Amino acid sequence: MSGRNAAIAGLGLTEVGKVYGRTAADFADEAVRLAVADAGLKLRDIDGLLVNAGQSRGIDLSLAKRLGLRDLSLLSQVQSFGASAGIMIAQAAAAVRCGQAISVVCVFADAPLRENARTGEAYLSSSLTATGFRSAETAGGFTSVNHRYALAAARYMAHYGVTSDHLGAVAVSQRKWAAHNPAAQFRTPLTLEDYHRSRWVVQPLHLFDCCLVSNGGAAVVVTTPERAATLPKPPVYVWGWGQAHPGYVMERGSTFGLVTGAAASGAAAMKMAGITPSDVDVREIYDCYTYTVLVTLEDYGFCDRGEAGHLAASGALAPGGALPTNTGGGQLSGFYLWGMTPLVEAVQQVRGRAGEARQVPQHEVALVSGNGGILDHHATLVLGALPTS
């Protein structure tokens, strides 16, 4: 029965990228209003708000007052970094299913970019320094997110024989998808040769292995399936969800870099949804780096361990491939709004409204992943075009 489900009924996406002169709160305000309007609702119809602040920490619970929301039955901030969007949807869906709320908005917004400043400066404040015994890490140069993901990628590549060509194939395939996404920041063609010519960030990661930095905001409205059925846009049903927080330690015997929390969160979400990987039509994978696409595909069971690189090189992830993945260009070529990036594209795909050039013909089931920290936090959603029975 449809009563088991919640549904995403509205989607709002602001202008994204190098958009200056606006605060994160400005973006959040606009994104919420766009999502509510897209759902065919009014702000007075909203009785729940979940907020995820990005790098600039520019939004908080005061957003409710700014929007003029009153008599809310659900109001909270969620912070699991890139996993937050999936966790917000799960919390909103649970609230709707148990009757706590009827229409909940989930919103993310950020404005880390500054005009006339280098893009990389936006995340300098998140440099990771260790103290005490672990200060040896800092002395050894491990001072940023890039350094630690490079360590994870290097271990994965060495263990499974994955090459830079395999990483590059991910970047190239996602740029092909982004070419058909009017919201994408990078739409010019990218070849494997272009990828190899790009500068090193931290070996084995080139520039095009790393995600974008973007200003902007996105929001969705989660409501009951009964209400969604009366609204103008096709409902996107929330079939299942899961999260996992592995708590990796940097010591001998750890599986850090080889297996992520996506394995547990994906299994939980698919079990709740009653599906297997073979039932998934569209994969929207959190791609802060090309490496995370490969290891997450393996974690979800779309291929065997160590085989995702060959899958990418075969063209299976690209337009026309057997396993369409990150169909809007993802965070590598589309835009970077943490976990909202894959969610936005999944909603558009399941609705069948992604546009003629990039719409996947078979789009009844989408899998969405979120990853936060240094592989520390994971969330998975299964979305469907029909209510489950």
C-alpha cells in the first residue's frame, strides 16, 4: 500500500557555481521557495524544516523565521557532511510516515566561494591538523581532505591494480553527462589525454579527480503519497534508506580505502526497498573524487571488488552505457552541493524530467549515495517512480 511510502513532491535548485554577492541564507531562502512552488504548495502548507549548512555554515534554524514558517512540528539541523541530504530525506520520510508532519522541506545551501579568490581557498579552513601523538601526520604533510583521500585512493589502487586511466574514465564519462546538463559548471568535452595533462593535486589525484566548489542551494519537499498524488509534479517515492558510520582507524589491518560505509548503508536501503542492485536503473553516486565512485559501485554490488575501474573504462557508466551513473555530471563536472547534488539529479531522472539529451530511458528506480568526512559517514536512498506494494 502507498501508505508505507513518503514522496518527494517538490524540487528547488538555485543558480549554482561562481555566483557571487549572495549569502548561504539567500540561497537557502530561494531554494525552499522554489521547491515549495514546484510542489504546487504555499509556505503556509509546510510543517517541517530540516536544514544542512555547508562549509560556510551560513544557515541555521533561523531560516524558519526568515521564511515566515509557523507552527512547525519538525525543525532541526542535520550535519553529517556529504551524507546529510540522505539522512534528512530519511528523517523527513519517517516523520511523514508516522504522522508527525505532512510536508517537510529539506534544504542545503552554501557560499564558500569569494570573488577574486582562488577556488581552493574556500576549503582552507577545513585543513586537518592533528595534535599530540598523531601530530606526526601533520608533520608528514597530511593536512587536508585531499591528502587523506589520496591516501585512500592510493591504497585502493595498489590493492586492486586500479590505474589512473580507470580514474580518468570516471571523469571523462561524467563530463559527457554534464554536457547535457544546463546547470553544470563544466560542459566542455574532456578527453583522457586532457585528464592526464591536468596538474597533480595530491598524487594519485589529478585536478579532474577532484570535485568542484560551488555556491548555491537546493531543497526538496517530502510529503505523504496521498498529498503528492494531488500535486502537479510526478511523485518520487522514498522506498528505502540506510546510513553507516564505520569509525575507521589508521592502523594495520584496517579496511580504510578498500571498503566504505556505503556497503552497510546500501544493503540496509536496498533491503528496506525490497530490491537488489540488478533492479536499479540509475546510479547517483557521491563523487567528491573519482575514486569514491569506483569503491562505492563495488560496495553496492554493481560489480566485484576491484572491477569498477574496468567497468568505467568500458564506457558502462557513460551516456549509452549499461550502468548510467552520475547522469548530471555529478560533483566532478556538474556542481557541488554536498549530498544534494546526486539527490537533485535522481529526482529529475525518476520524474522523467532530466531533458531529452540526458534522460535515461529506463528510470523507475534510482540509487543515491552520500559520503561525508574522510569516508566517515554514509547514507543511501532508494527512490522509485511508483509506490511500493
